[in-house]
Amino acid sequence: MKTEEMPKAYTAPAVASQAEVTTEWWKGFSSPELTGYIETAKTDNLDVAAAAARVLQAQAQTGIAASALFPSIDLNGSARRQGSKNPGTTFNTFGASLGASYELDFWGKSQDNLRAARNSARAAIYAQDVVALTTSASVANTYFDVLSLRERIDIAKKNAEAAKRILEITKAKVVNGVSSNLELAQQTAILAGVEAQIPSLEEQEREARYALAILLGRVPEGFDVKASSLEGIVAPPVEPGMPATLLTRRPEIAQAEAQLLAAHANVDAARAAFLPAIGLTGNGGYSGAQIANLINPSNLAWSVGASLLQTIFDGGRLTSQTDLAKAQEAELVAGYRSTVLNGLSDVESSLGSVSSLAERERLTTEQVNNAAEAFRISELQYREGVVDLLTLLQAQQQLFSSQDTLVQVKLARLQAGVGLYRALGGGWTVAADADKPTRNDFVPVPDLTDLPIGKPF
């Protein structure tokens, strides 16, 4: 990314942040149960385990690439018994030899391959961090989803209880001739409709609970959550601090950068393949008819040599491999730029969501309080015959709807807070990871037009 392409807020002088995002951001929600679940997911989640295995694979590939910088040494031993029918003689032959070969990395091809492998290993480590951060966010979101559904179920049951109270009053009025059977049928239908929502909410809660169990690497059957509502869970205020540090706080940006550096090294290696390969070989050993006399100076044989291999014609294979490496690098340049832009967009969107949902929660809470008071008054007035059933039902429906909406707004606000933590990298920094190579804050990459695709090097 060019500096002039960055938003001004992301290139402004650094300022101190009042609240830095920590790597254990989930503790800010004040839920010990959530903290325990995320700690479990960090070790038992199967996606995290698979990402860790990919890191080991990439590190093994680095070892393979590094081996090309060292000579290959082979030990060979042989024993042979030979004979002929005429004149009917047999004899033994024993041998032992030590051979070595080494291809000079005169043009830096092996170094380029090693550099590519190391950056690929870095990318795998950063990818593991991406999976870990995504998993932690998913655990938090799913946990909040379970609690919100339980709270909505509780609201629906309380609404059903209120509908039953109204139904009993209506029955009494019908018996006394104050109300008609029409009102009784209306209230009976209202009660059935409210109760019909409960099984659907219970099914959603069960599915969310099972999804949480999978995230924790557990069998869904028998898994349960202790908390029953979102009560007591708070969304701590988050300030992003210096926005420019976003480029060192998002592991997927570091991953894209490492992949780009690996691709650039692959281009260099592809170019070096056009140059001649220079190899050195050496062999030495003993050969004799008896093992006891095998290691004897008179039985020593040795040879040294050098070779040069230059491709004259390969049907365009090397040229096509170079073009392929350049095109892959161009793709990763575009992907890197896209990752940075998406990172900036995620932060801005998450900040906007947290702000708007906080205001919406405040207004919805006020709506619930007024709706509860209106329902209380209308229920008393209906009992005394001051208002009709329709007025009471409208008040009841408004209360139930606003309470249900409030729970969903609370859930959205909590999940928006999780999204903001994730957008800010969850407190992750490259410097905090000692097992990763040291890197600068931000390594610029060339524009797409600067790549010599299809041009002679």
C-alpha cells in the first residue's frame, strides 16, 4: 500500500490510547465461563490443531530447502561372491566407499528457495494465529447466542403466563356475561401463538449449544452451558488507539505479507534456474578379496570431479515457470493490498456498529420500560372493565415484542464488540511472537505495474 493511498487517520502522528486491546480481550466481558471456554478452544479446537499441523509441515519444508546448501555424503558397502563353471573357480569381492556430492549455489538459487520456504513457514504461523483469533471470536459469539436464546425463551414463557392470566379473566367475564365468546377465542388464539414460539426458540438454542460444543472439540450430546441469560455480561469500551498500528496487529496482514515475500523469492529462484548448475563430486573407497585386508592402502581408489549443466533447449519450460512465478507474485500483491484495505474497512465498520448499537440499546431499553408500565396499567383496567380486550392485547404484544427486540440488540452489541476486537487483531502483534522472524512495522510492496511480467529480466 502506498502512503498516499492510506486514510489520513491511519497516517497521523501516534497518540496514546486510553485502552489498549490485550491478547486476552475476552476477559473484558466479565464472564468466567466464557473465559474457560475460550481457553479450552485454544487447545482442543480441531481447526486450531489442523493449523498447528500445517505449521509443522511448513517448518519441515524449510528443513528440506536448507538441506540443498549442504553436501550430500553417502556410505556404500558391498559383498559379492562370484564364480565360473570353467575353470570352476570362485572368489569373493568386498568393497567400502564414501561418496560426496555438492552443487555450488553460485547463483543463489538454493538460498532463494530457502528464503521462500522460510517465508512460507512464517505465513503458516500467521495463518495459525488467524485461525486461533477466528476461533476465539466464534466461541464468544456462539456463547452469547446461546444465552440470548435462553433469555428469549424465558421472555416467551413469561408472556405465555401473562396470556394465561388474561385468559382466566376473559373466561370469568364470559361466565358473568360481560364479555363474548369472541374475546375468549381471540385470547385463546393469542396464548397458542405465544406458546408455539417456544419450541422453535428451544431448537435454536439447542443448535447453538451444539455448535459451541464443536468449537470446543467436544461431543454435543450432554454438553451444557451454566449461564441462563446475558445479564451480567458487559461489552467493555474499546478504543483503537493509533490506527496505523493496525498493520502490525492483524495476523492475516502479516500472513499475506509473508506469502508475498515467499513468492518474490520463488521468482528469484525461477530466474536462477536459467543459469548453469555447477556440481562437485568425490568418491573414495577400498576393494579387496578379503574383509581382513580390505582397509589397505594398496586397495584404495578415489576420484574427484566437477560438472556443469546448462539447459540449451527445454521447449520453454523454464520461461513458463518464471512467468508462472511472476504471475503468482502479482496475484499475491493484489491479495495483500486487498487484505490491508479489508482490514481498514473492518475496523471502521466495527466501530460504527458498536456506536450505533449502543444507542439503539439505550432507546430500546426505554421502550421496554414504558411498554411494561403500559401493559401493567391496561391489565388492571381490563380487569375493572375500563378498557377492552383489544387494547390489552396490543399492550401485551408491544411489551413482548420490545423485550424480545432488546435481547437481540444486546446480542448484536456484544457480537459487534467481539467483531471490533477481531478487527483490531485481538491484541496480536508480530513483536509479541518470539518464534517468528523479526520484521519491520510494514514492508511496502511494488505496484502491479512495477512487476516485470512477460518482460526479460
